[in-house]
Amino acid sequence: MVNWFRLDVAMAPTDSFDVNGCWSGSATILPGNKPVMLYTGIDINNVQVQNIAVPKNSSDPLLVEWKKLDKNPLILPPNGINGTSFRDPTTAWLGKDGYWRILVGSERSNLGTALLFRSKDFMTWTASENNFHSAPDTGIWE
């Protein structure tokens, strides 16, 4: 049996890069046992962007408070991607080449797609030239 208890909201929409919503994302543990959170925010122009937050107190076992970094947003929708269809970053993984990678759900003309991004430092992300995977007539992938 699992026992649950209520915690306060960890992040709320407060800044220009997420003022219209803090949406789902994923946590990643960086080297040195440092947790980070990538999440979708909706900016002042109602564009979905990918942001980063770090724990205010990384020794807190529940990680109840998070700080949004000044470098937000980290990732904007690439050219050809609708700003209202770009969300839900995955947990990052580190490749043998030393680059971090994530997928972000999206769509192009009813072609559901997973967009691949990579970063050496976890702060500067570059979109892959090709979709990671896509399928016709599936709409946005979340």
C-alpha cells in the first residue's frame, strides 16, 4: 500500500516565459546528483516554450521548492512548428558523444512528431534537422 500526502504547488506561472501556464515536463539528474526540471511554459504571446528549473534546496528530500532560471526560455518552437503545439519535454539522456538529448511533442500539418534536441551544457539546445519519429493523421504528440 502507498500512503500519499499533499504538498504545496512546486511551480506556478509567474514569469514572462510561463505567465500563461506551467505545464508538464520531466526531471533529470545531472552529474553530481543535481536534479533539474524541464517543463513547458506558455509565454506572454501564448507560445509554448521549454524552460528549466532547479531545486531551491537540493538537500530537501521532497524537493518542494523550485527556482526558475533567468536563461528561460531554453527552447523555442523551431521554424515550421505551431507555437501552440510544442510541449512535454522528456527526461534527458546523455549520449556516448557527451551530448544530452530530449524529445518534445509536436505536430506539423496533422503529422504527429517527436522533435529531437541536443545540448552539451544542458542550457543551450539545438534542434535536430530531422524529426526523431512521426506518423501521419495522429495530431500533436504529448
